Amino acid sequence: MRRVFVNARLIDPEAGRILSGTLVTDGEVIESVTESTPKLPADAEIVDCNGKYLAPGIVDLGVKVCEPGERHKESYRSAGLAAAAGGVTTMITRPDTDPAIDSPEVLEFVTRRANVAAPVHVVPMAALTKGRAGREMTEIGFLMDAGAAAFTDCDHVVSDAKVFARALTYASGLGALVIGHPQDPVLSAGAAATSGKFASLRGLPAVSPMAERMALDRDLALVEMTGARYHADQITTTRALPALARAKRNGLDVTAGVGIHHLTLNALDVADYRTFFKLKPPLRDEDDRLAVAQAVAEGLIDIISSMHTPQDEESKRLPFEEAASGAVGLETLLPAAMQLVHGGLIDMPTLWRALSLNPAKRLGLPGGRLADGAPADLVLFDADAPFVLDRSRLRSKSLNTPFDGMRMQGKVLATYVSGSCVYEAD
């Protein structure tokens, strides 16, 4: 079906601008983007955007879907519905399942499940080492042939530098992207908060921000040695930023991301021991949050993601230090990101470069652009619409969001995947 989106504010992250104009889709691709209103084809569906924003669909790097093993927490169907409602048109999924996605057979299973159940694109990642145990690397070449977009052990850091170096060397020869989790595993073991006066007063086991810098320094040294393509999944502290900047200046093929919760919340939010605020890495001080937001605005940090991590009620209704880490974020990513825009920390085109264009480019995907011939993966949203988040209305199976009861701005009006409408607000 041909669709013509009129009266739209078009966010073009590639050109870094916002246009008032018209976008035409033909089937699964964008046919044209103009500032004028062209002659409307008789066979087209007209969508009046009423001056709202129309942007490339979000490409969310680092989504956990709990198939296989923990389907009661999140399935491809529930995650796909949540993604569509949140303006996410592509989920880059993590391999930290049970069992881990560490073989072509498991990868093919989840790919089939995703294709059947999810209304959005699903691009899977695979484990870097077997069982994410950090001892023996997976069959990277075979997994790439089966469709793996990148390789990561997620929060199971490969502590053996020799094993990690060998995996990086092998990945480099194949052009594979390796995603690291920069947290020193010894220093961060058992930590529930960031070290400082607040954590001490609350009696919480804590970890220094230096654990992130130390792990990043090690990873970047091995990347320099092997020439591998590398992405740091979350940079959350001021201390890690100089090392990242130095690596980029030196020409290493390195990018970095940050989760939306670390951009919009800080360490003080755990004051009442609310376990929905327990994340990995833990929430940081306000100075770190502002520095990381500035790094996104400047392009030093490339990607913003939800780091969607479903946990059931039994996993969260425990004492803070015993509760499972993580929060869901597919449906709250866009309104949470609007806080950065409304707060003047990031402008809209820069935000959409981090949410859509950069992750698509890093994974070699065609999305993230408003251009002729680009996929018709789009999100229509009202950046100013206020609402109070009610977690019981989320489409995820797990409801562990730290934004429950929070006043937010930014509402998805419709989501289109390959030209088809997969979500429309009531």
C-alpha cells in the first residue's frame, strides 16, 4: 500500500535537520521526502500528521527476550508488541538466554520464533564464548552465516585476557562486531550501587566507577592489538570518557552506547530501596549522568538503547542487594528520551541519530534514515503529550519499570514496519 504522510515534522538524523513536509511510502520503502505537498496519488492512504514528528523507527541495540528458557518473563510476541507500542521497529536481541544463543541451532530456533511472533524486525546477536562462560569461543563464522549480527557475552565479562584476545583476533578476521560490557568482574561482583556516601548510608554493597574505566582500558588495549571491531554496550561514568575519546582519536574501530535509564535517573533514585531501580551497572551520580548526556550530544557516545531486561515479580520483590538487576524499557524508551530534549541536553536530530541511525549503521542495517529507497520503518509521535506511566498497562510480560507512576512527555501515535502499520494509539 502507498501511504502519504502530510503535515509532518520530519526528523532527518542523517542530515541533522527537521523538515516540515511530506513523506511518501510505496510498499516497504520510502519513495520520496519533500518539503512541499506533492500531487497526492489516487490509490494512496493519506495520513495527516497534524504537525507531529515523523522519524525513522528506533533501532534498539541490546534487547533481552527470554526465549528460550524464561518465556514467562518475556516472549517474542510480548516483546514485539511492546516494541511496536514504543516506536521500536528493530530489536537487536541479546544472547543471554537459557541456554545461551551460542550455536547455529539455537540461533535458528530463536530466528524462527521471532519471525512468526514479533510484528517488528528482530536481529539476533550470539554469544562470544560457549555458554557465556569465558573459556572457549563460539563458532563465530557459522553463527554469522546463520544470521548473528554481533557477538557478546553480555554482563558475563570474559575475564581471561588471552581468551578475549583470541576471540577478538578471530572476529577481526571475519569482520565481526564484538560487544563488550566494560565492568571489572572482580570489583563489581555483588555490587548493588555506585560507591560513595549515599551507598554507605544505605548500607548497600557498592562498586567504584573505576571498575568501568579499568575494564574499558583493557578492552581497548586488546582492540588496538587485534584490530577488531568493538562496541562498549554501556558507558555510564565520567572516568571512562577520556579513554573512549582517545581510542577514537587513534583511529580504532570503536563505538559506545548507554542505556536510557542511566541518562535519565541517578544513584539517589534508589533511596527507598526500590528494586526496579537496581540496574547493571548501577545507577551513577548526577555528575556522571550529565557528563554522559553531554557525550551523547557531542557524538562521543554513539548509541542510546533501552537495555530492556525483563524480570518477574519474584526476582524483584527481594531485599535490594538480593534482587535481580535490570528494567524493561521498550515502551518507555521514547518518552524517557524526550526528557533529554525537553531538558535542553540533546536536540531532536542528535537524539534520533543515537536512537536509530547510528545503531543501524553499526550493525550494517538499512534502517535509521528518511531517504528515498530507505525502509519504510517509521514512528509518528507527539513529543509533548503528557501522561502518567502506569506499569500495569505495559505490553511486556514483566513490568519492572523504574518509571512507574512518573509524569512523562512523549507519546507514540503510530508505528510502521516495512510500510505496514503495526501499532496505532487509541
